[in-house]
Amino acid sequence: MSHALSRWDDAVATLAQALRAKGWHLATAESCTGGLIAAACTAIAGSSDWFERGFVTYSNEAKTELIGVPPALIAQHGAVSAEVAQAMAEGALRAARVELAVAVTGIAGPGGATPGKPVGTVWLAVAQHGATTQPVLLQLDGSRSDVREQTVDAALAALLARAR
């Protein structure tokens, strides 16, 4: 029996192996993906060994209440920004008390674009204790579903690069 998230099973299995080898645990903070990264991670058996929790922080209020993103940061830079992605990742790291956290915030479309931030604009950040968090800008193409799936691909790849 297959499941809808099986396209990520290989990437997640590789990530799981790397995290287990280091004894690390992962948290996610997701806006535009609405929990897809967490769902992909927990779709494989044994994920409780290394997956701690996921925060779906779709609204600005959730970003502030759940993971401590300062409202002033959102007001100054917008929810879809390098600064907010970094604050989300670092906030999830603190809130979940884990070694590694990933955050994504973006415009999946078809609406929501603003000047300078077209549909497909996604900021991704990976936070790790003792390391610098460097947000990455993704400019993705396709439908809403395409943008969300490509964001999960990028998040898993970024996590694996950090966990290895």
C-alpha cells in the first residue's frame, strides 16, 4: 500500500539515518507548506526516534504565539522574508528544544503576490545549535501544489546537508 507522501520516502529515510547517527531531533516551522514537511517526515515508520514536533504557523499570530517571531519583524519585513524565515527556524529550535529545525514561509499562489514577491517566492531557513542560520530564497514555478512540493524537496535537501 502506498501513501501520497511516498515521493519523499527515500529523502526522509536518508535524513532519518543521518539524524539518528548524531542523536539529533528535528522540528519544523511551516507556513506555505501547511505541515507537509512534518507529514513527509512522519510518513515513515520509526520517525518518533528523531522527529520531535511540527509547528504550522500559517498566520502571523501563530508565528508570534507558537515560536516567538516578533510582530515588529513581520511588520517591517513581511511574513515572506529572510528575516522571518530565520526567526521562525530559530524560534522552532528554541520552542522544541531540538538540535535542528527548518522553517519555510512563502507565496504558493495562485493569489497573494505582492510587488517584488511573486507567486513562488519562498524563504527557507535551517537552524542548528551553535551554527549560523542562513535563509535561502527559492523562486519556484508551477501551480500551488507544485510550489508546495518543491518547497518540501528543498527543505529535506537543506536538512540533509546540515545533518550529514
